[in-house]
Amino acid sequence: MQHLVNNGCLSRQNANMVLPTIYGALYKNSSGHWNATVEGLAQNVLKMYMEYDLTLYDKCSTDYFKWEEATKKKITDDEERWTKLKDEAKNNFPNSVQS
């Protein structure tokens, strides 16, 4: 991580391209990574970007949480669809479908 900071990859000039791409991973790693060093570095990078451009940071945060909600909804919808299909299969072919 320090290498990326020192080489300018995580600089203010690249923030519009970089932060939307890495926000999700940084957020996940900043709250509960098994390695405390990784967790701390992720927190520091998020703080750095927050200080660079709060508006961009807020947009990335909002977009990430919207994406998370949409992903959860899709998983729930898929599970419900599979349950319905299994139930229909059991009703239509009671001797051939296993649970």
C-alpha cells in the first residue's frame, strides 16, 4: 500500500479514477480484516481520500452501499425464484424430484 502512495497511484490527481474502483475493497478491509496492518492501511487510505475530496468520497460511499443493497436483493430474489421452481417441480413430478 505504501508503495502505491509513494508512486502516486493513490494521489489526489488520480482520485476520480481510483477511488470508485477500490472503495468497496477498502471499506471491507477497513472494518474487520483479520490482519490488523491491512485494516489500518485501508482505514488510512480511506481517510486520505476523504481529506482529498469529501464529495467524491461521499459519492463512492453512497454508490457502494446502493450496490450492496442491490446485490442482496438480487440474491434474495434468486433464492425465492429457485424455491418456487423447486416447489413447482415437486408438485408436477412428485416421484422424480429430490429435496
